[in-house]
Amino acid sequence: MALPHHNLPVSLDTLISHTLLRDQLPGTEQPGCALVLMGGGARTAYQAGVLKAVAAMIARQGGPGAAAFPFRWLFGTSAGALNAAYLAGRSGDGLQALVSLASFWGELRSEQVYRLDAPPWVRANRVLAGWTLARQVRRHRALLDTMPLVDTLHRSIDLEGLERALRTRQIDALGVTASSYTTGEHWTFCQTREDHPAQPWHRPGRRASFQPVTIEHLMASSAIPFLFPAVPLWVEGHKAYFGDGSMRQLTPLSPAIHFGARRILVIGVGQPQRAGLVGRDAGDEPSAGTIAGHAMASVFHDTLQSDVEQVQRVSQTLASLPPELAAALPYRPVDVFAIQPSLSLDELARKHIGALPAATRHTLVGLGALDTQRNAAGSAAALASYLLFEPEFVQALVALGEADAWRRHEELIHFLSSAWQAPATVPPVP
């Protein structure tokens, strides 16, 4: 989905005082492209489809360096952080890393992400379902046991490959975002080579720490509140507990800009409409599924569009300034290409609710949070879409991502092919 482009006036005071571009380090802007991947549970399989199409486009284009890995900086949030780490660890494989990501998602199953121990009879009533979940919370500090995901990430994320890619300058940085339950701040954990000029930053409500990215960082970034347990991490000599990086993420592009990226490809998993949350009678009292789906959507509230629009407006303002004034400012324009699903993922998930693991499905039905018998089927799908790590839904998401990317292949190829030349002015915004 192409994000709208607004040509709104921005005062110089606003430009200097409030723009996200203030994070950029003077003199560090470099050619290349940053990849920013937003979060959304199982929905982020969509990103694998987009990137698989990107690999095919670049390979078809050919030319020198066509097989090389196309991104210099990678930043991810929640399940998007898992995708970013997977790619960073395999960046030495070049374009094949993008194809491998789609294969990874194709082989994934819910049982490799989470576990919920519940007998079939919990669907009989809410008391039994509630008792089952209370037992889960006592055991795992959350509704779901995520030890299967820990095992999956240890097998799939190549941390040694990440270190090698940074050391050989195959890539420049990997950034993973998480939200601190302890301080309320939004953190970006960055791993880069030792001699990189970028330094940690501290802005109101958001901070950065430069340290090796571990499986614990990935688990923290993807710890969906209530569903997945909080994860402890050490920051500045203190232990703090972290949850999903999508919470309180107001400026998803700022880490890439801070590292000097002048071009950013960002893949979100928001959707054009929340049609799935509307029943046949909008006046009906919301079901538990409706409320749960709305709560999940609030956690993963996609701030991407507003952030992209602000960067675009500021970049246009910079480009319109007299050259002498623009050259004197410590800011540079940034070109952003954003792509999101063209169809409702709630509606897509509705067709695959039956693929949820039986224990999860039975428990949610027992709670009334997965009511497929009434007009709440759409809202049930909104909740289920974050937990549907099953082939049917994943394949549908990957196919949608590929289709959306190919629909804009000329724009994408132009954007990526020019990413290795630092622009003097702002190119047309996709």
C-alpha cells in the first residue's frame, strides 16, 4: 500500500526543533539502503513475501553486484526484529538470504513458537478456560509458554554470521527494539562493528544501547504483552524487564536515520481497514474476541504512516531551501519507500481460524474470545491473526507480500538501484 504524500508547509523552527532528522549524525550519511521491519506476530510473514519478490526483481535486473545483499542497515520490531536478525545473520549469502527467509516462514508452525497446555473440555465454559489460563500464568508468567520460540531462534538465527557480516562490513548495523516495563522507555539495541562512528542516543521516551544482539533481545522485542512473558535484559548495569517493541514506538524510522541512512525501505503489517472487527450489526455489544482483537491492534498500532509522512515533509522542506542555507544545516533529506498490505489481514485470517492449534482454539473458544458461531468471526480473526503461525495463513501472507511488491516493482527497482548513490536532492517519493 503506497503511503500518502502530503505537501504541507513546515516552518524552519519546526524543522529544527521537532523533526526526526535531528537524530542524524553530521557527516555520517552514506550510500546504501536501510531496511526497517515493523511488528505484528504471525502477520510479519507478509514481510518475507515482499523481500522474496525484491530478491527476484534484483536478480532479474542483473548487472554487477546483483547477487549482493541489498541492505546496509537492518532494524526490526517484535517479529520484525526476528526477520531482521535472520537476514543479518545470513547477509553473507547475498540475495539468497531474502529467499531463505520465506522458506523459514514456510516451515514454521505454532508449536515452534508457543505452547498452551489445555484439554479439549476447556471449551465447555469460561470458568474452565479461565482456570486453565490462570494455571498457565502461574507457570510461565504469561498466557503462553514461549520456550519453543527460544529453541527455534537458537536453531535459526545465525549470531556468528551476524558478527562476521559486521566484521567484514557486509552490513553496518542490526537494531532491535523493545519496550521497558521497568522504566517505560523505548529502547533500540544496536550491534555494529567496533570502529563505527555512531553513538548511543537518548531522546525523550526512547534510548539506544550498543551491545551484541542475543536471542534474549529478540525474545524481549517480540514479547507480546499478556500472551508472552516479559524478558529481563541488562542495560547500563541494571536489570530491566522488557516487552514487545511495538508498544510506545512512535518513531520507527529514527534509528536508521541516526545511523546516516539516506534511503529507507520500510515494510509494515498494518492494513487499510479494520473491517474484521465490525460485525453484521455494528450496534451489538462487543464480544470478548472483539475487545481482545482491539487491544492487540492497539499494542501493534502502526505509527509508520505518520512517521513516514513527517520525514517526507521535512525532506521536501530541506530540498526547497536555498542551497546555501541547506548546506549550512546539519540535516539531509531522506527518501523513504514504504509498503504495507493491500488487503485486510483480519479478513485473511478469518479463513484460516480452524488452523489454530487445538489447545489454543479450545481455550479461546471457552473464554468467548474466539466466537466463530456468531457475527464475531471477524473479530475473532483479528486476535487469531497474531497467533496463526500455520502454513495456510503464512503462505497466504507471503503470497500477498509478493503480489504487493510486484505491483510496485518499477518503483522498487528504481529505489533500490539508486540507493548506493547518496542523493543531492530528494527524489520522487514512492
